[in-house]
Amino acid sequence: MLHEYRDIISKLKVENAHFAKIFERHNELDKIVTEVEEGRQHMSDLELEKLKKEKLRLKDEAYKMILDYKKEHNL
């Protein structure tokens, strides 16, 4: 997720517990979605859609936190 911000993500994961939590949850959801889409795990289309929406919401929240960090640190 957001590979171009790898350095900032590393710093935020250490400095901000909330960021670390949403980053970890996003990665968990990414793994589940991938497994379902590749047929290794099964769930209804509705359940999958809910997971994808949660994953996107978490990514948006993390991205905002990254942009705020960049602004605060003049990066």
C-alpha cells in the first residue's frame, strides 16, 4: 500500500499506534481479498464487497495521515 511513501510509512508505524493499527488491518484485508479472488477462500459477493470497502476506507485514512505528516515535516 502506498509504496512511494515507504519511508514515511515506516516512521508513522513506529510513532503513531493508530496508523500502525490501520496499516496492519489494511494488510490483513488485502490478504483475505486476494485469497477470495484467487479461489483459495470462499465468501459471498456481498461480504467481499464489504471487505473491499473497508480496505479502501483504511487506505484513504492512512493516505491522509501520510499527507499530514509530510506537511508537518515539510517533506
